[in-house]
Amino acid sequence: MRNVPRLSKYTFILPISSEKYIVYNALLESLCVIDFELKKILDELENPNKQQKALKHLSESGYLDDLKELGIITFFEEDFEEAMYTYWLNRLRYDYFHGAFLILPTYDCNMDCIYCYEEPLEGSIKKPEYMNMDIANTFLKWVKKLFYKRNTKKIGITYYGGEPLLNFKIIEYLSQELIKDAKENNREYEFRILTNGTLLTPSIAKILYENCDITSIHVTLDGPKEIHDKRRPFRGGKGTFDIIYQNLKSWVDIFPDVIIRINVDKENWTYVPSLLDILKNDGLQNKVRIYYGRIYERKRCPRHGFQIFDEQWDKIVLKLYKETTARGFKLQWHPFKTLCTAYYDNHFIIDPVGRILKCWDLLGDEGEQYAIGDLRKILRKENFEPEDVFTEWLYKWMSHNPLMFSKCRQCKFLPVCNGECPANTLDKTGCLFAEPVCSGFVPGFEELLKLYVMEKYKDSVEKF
């Protein structure tokens, strides 16, 4: 241990006025507001000639113990903080009490979005596969054995696609079977669906809520009608905005959680405020959350050329977040530690043919190469172990660790970034273990953090 404390390398000190600063520690997720005088003392801790004076001020003022508890300052060396990060990472990765599945009832879709990974090109999906009852029942047998062995009690189930509602009977069947499992084995399931919204009529919404226990709906609108319809038309070219929006308004009060995703790129971002105005004018600002999805360039999706590049993304998304909160909407964003679900040992993606994957960016025919398992290995078998389905790719994913890379070890953003997107690195370099390809996340984080604090704790900050 050190004789004089230092600022944690994961501490951010950000001005919100000439006299007030936000102090945030990304490792412990602690947050406070300080004044200019305390900011000066913290600066002096970093100056060898003023450290003792700063320590005396902190001790006499009574701030020393509070700042230590918050992790803002520490008496430990940096390798101890890395050990703390590793401990947190492993606790999450090997938390078997919780589990999660992203289930694709089908790869088929009734829309023709300009950036979709299902475009029939090399490396994309070539067949509109549907999950059949054999795969559904094999999944149920496997997951029950897996959860029994791992003592998993709280599980999230998300239906995705393609358009999942094209295989509505499988959604109903799986949901009802898992609801039975919950009652028989003292488990809790939380069901969600990501849908384009065109098939989510009031009658289907009622069945999903009442019979399938689905409580969260995630739909996409890419702008007002004239913009959305160019980007997300039906196959054949007809627009989809009107039917999605009318459906949305018919069931928005049924589901406790409704998220509107807006996929953003150079082509549509300036039109987003117009969409927000439409939503607000219909009184939806207190009924939905807004999430901005970034369009990434992928080797297997070459037809879309409007992606926002790294140096632009942080500025654009900050503008959009400000537009969003100014209209009273809640954001689907927070600055706290998050970990890509691909890192969790008890999180899986199940595609329609029974392949098991870690990342939805690797779905489709490409999933054959990167699949971590395959349910068809145990098709119609009763005697098997849950691990019988896995391939070597499971162990590759689970051995990936951002602390492998020097630039991640040295980065103050590590606890909130966690080495960025492994699939993006795999796509760009062809190697899962190559040095991470950083995106535009880092440059805008500090401004987004300030926006988050000023929106969530506005009254407390103003009174300070």
C-alpha cells in the first residue's frame, strides 16, 4: 500500500459549471458532486510536491474516508485495481443463478431493411429457416438439464429474428412450456420480444401478454414516415411506418416496458427530432423508452453505405440524447458497468436450426463457423449431458479477457467498455484475440455521463 493516496485510474472528474464537478468511479460505480476547492485538493494529490498538503486537507475536512469508500481515491497500486476488475468480471461471467437466452423462432422476415444481415450475399442467411417442434423440444430438454445442473433460478428469454412473430406458434409453445417449468422447479422467467411491429396487432399483443407472460416489447422506427419507409419497407417496397405506429399505439399501455429503437446513420439522424415530436404529440413520452442503435459496417452487409464513423458517432448521439431528454423521454442508456452477453457463460443464442451462438452479430450461415454448440447433437436423445452440445468456440469466447491487451489495461474506460465489441474485432481482423477495435464509444462517454447526471439528479445538483 501507498503512504499517500492517489486518484483511482478509473475516476472521472468532469466540470458541470465553473464551481461544480461530477466525480465518477467506473469500477465501483460511485458518483458524487464536488466544489471547486475540493477539486483543487484532488488535483494536488497528483502533484508529488503537494501530496502531503492535500492529504492533510482531506483528513482535516473529513473527506478522506468518504472518497476512499467511493473508490475515488485509493492507497493501493494499479495492479490491485486490475485485480478488483478481474474479480468483478469473473463474478458476472460465471454467475449461474441467472441465465439468458435469445431465441430465434425464424430467420425469415416480411421486411427488406437496407442494413439487414439477411441480405442474400456471401456469408449471410440464404434460407428462411423456421424452428420446428423437434428443435423446440430438444431446446427444452437441454435447457432444463442445464439449469438443474447449474442451479439457475432467474432467466431472461428474448425472442428475436428475422421477424419472430412469423413463427408465432413456437413462441407460444416455448413460453407456455417454460412457464410450466417455472412453477414446477421454482424458477423465474422474464419474457421479451424484439419485433418489427408489423404483425403485432392488438389481438396478438393480448396473447403475448396474457398467455406468454411477455412484459417487454422492443420495436424499431427509423424516423418519420417518409424516412422510415425508405429504410424499413415491406418486401416489395411498401412502407411499414403506418402499420407499425398504429399497432404501437394500440398496445403501448398493455406492456410495462416498451422500447423504441432508432437505428442511426448519416442518412437519417437529422430527421430523428421529427420522429420524437410525433411520439410526444401522441403522448408517448412517458410510455416508451428511446434507444439509439448504431449502424456498423460489416463485411457481409456491403449494400448499406451510410454508417456513421467513429469520430462522428459521439457528437451525433450526444445531440440526439439531448433532443430526447428535452422532450421528456426516458433513455435506454446509463453510464454504469455493462458486460457484453457474449462473455457470460450462462447466456446463449439459439437459432432456428438449433445452432448455439454467443453473439447476434454472427447469426446466419456465418454462425456455422462460430457456433459454440449445436442442439442437433442431442436430437431425440434422452441420455446426455448439457455439455455434449458444445464446440471449442465456447472455450474460446470464455477465455477472452480485455486484460489480455495492454491498451485495455491502461484505459480508464475499461469497466464501462470491457474491451469493446469482440464480434467487431473478429469482423475487422478475422481473429477473436486480436487487439480490440475501439469504436466511438470512448470520446462521447464523458459528455453522456454529464447529461445522465444532470437529467437524473438535476434537483440535487442544483441544490449542492
